[in-house]
Amino acid sequence: MKGSTFVISIMGVVILIIALMVGLPQYSVWQQGLAGEAMLARAEQTRRVAVLQATAERDAAVFRAEAIEIVGQAAKDYPEYRYQEFLGAFGEALQSESIDKIIFVPTEANIPVTEAGRSVE
């Protein structure tokens, strides 16, 4: 009885060793296959993100160019547009107190009067 139990246990160990010898390489191949699939999925996702980002940047550039074209056309069609823009920016600068000093230059027919303090004799 003892001898047959010993033989069965040795055969169990031998079968276990053979199973490990066959199974471990196959498990390693399977695991590497899964790791490869994961890397492929990660690379594909990274590529998709890069494509979407490039598309968004291209669309933004197109919209920026269209906006510049619209503003340029408005400035050409309506000369007072630039003046209004200047006044708006000037008003914002005054409100935010980023302008320290304002110098008024007297003009006559839109030409600066350089000798405003002199009297004409």
C-alpha cells in the first residue's frame, strides 16, 4: 500500500512537471500576445487622439482665418469700424486703469497745432 501510494505521488509529480514544461511556454506566449494587443490598442488610441487634435487645430486655424477676413472686409467697407474699435479698446484701458497719463494734442483740421502757446503778431 505504501509503495503504490509512493509511485502514485511520484507519477503525480512527474505529470505536474511535464504539465508545467508544456504549459509555461504556452502561457508565456499567451501573455506576450495579450501584452502586444494592449500595446497595439494603446498606440491606436494615441494615434486617434493625435488625429483629433490635429483636426481641431486645423479647424481653429480655418475659423481664425475666416474671422480675420471678416474683420478686414468690415474695416474696408466701414472706415469708422476701426475708429469704433479704437474707442472701445481705449475705453477698456481707461476702465482697467492701465493708462496712467492722457495727453491732449490740439489740432486744427486734423493737423496738430505745434505752437498753441504762442500768440500771433
